[in-house]
Amino acid sequence: MKMRQSRREELAVNLTPLIDVVFLLLIFFMVSTTFNRQSEIVVNLPEAASQAQEVKVEPLEVTIDANGTYFVNRQQLINTQQDTLIRAIRAALNEREDVPMIISADAQTPHQAVVTAMDAARQLGIVNLSIATKGSHQD
């Protein structure tokens, strides 16, 4: 009678993939965590009785009617020449800088009149320019 010799294979758990997963999780949490930096310097700010006041800058309004006539701050210009418009805008600015300019043009205004107003603003260095529109009502 022959006896079978049973060989037992040793069971071993390979830890390498487990360690890889743990490191990946650690890296993920380190990258996604936000850290609060607390200042080491404590500063007590002084108190004031008055509130900070907002300085409101009145915008410069250029209105163009359906005929292409210009109005600067509701004052009609004598003609539609670009030089006249530039002089009127310069006078309305009154040496102020960073004044926003609003162009309000009639829907029937010639396109060239609006482009002329925009070009005048560019020549005077006005960079804060907006064009007024009327919102549509949808029922």
C-alpha cells in the first residue's frame, strides 16, 4: 500500500497590493484636505465711530435718438460730428478718471452713430463702457 504523501502548500497573503491601496488613499486624503492656516500674529484693530462711506461715481450718459442726434448728460449737442462729441464728453468728465459711460441709443439709431460714440470713448481713455438695453417681457 502506497500512502499518498500530501504536501501542504503554505498559504501566504501578499501584502504588496494592500500597501499600495493604503498609500493611494493616504495620498488622496492629503491632496483633497484643506488646511486652515491660523495667523500667529494677533492684531486688535482700532475702532472708529464713523462708517466708511462709499464714493459713488455718477456715470456719464450719452444718449442717441433715432435721428442720430447726440445728448451728453441730457444736453443736446449742436451737431453730430465726432469732434463735437469728444469735446462734450471731455467737458462732462471734468478731469475725472475712471468714470463709467453709458450709451443709450434708440432702436432705430443708425449703427454708425453708436460706433462713433464708442470710438470717442476710446479716444478719451474711457474703458468702463456699457450700452443700455430694455429687457423683454415674456408672458
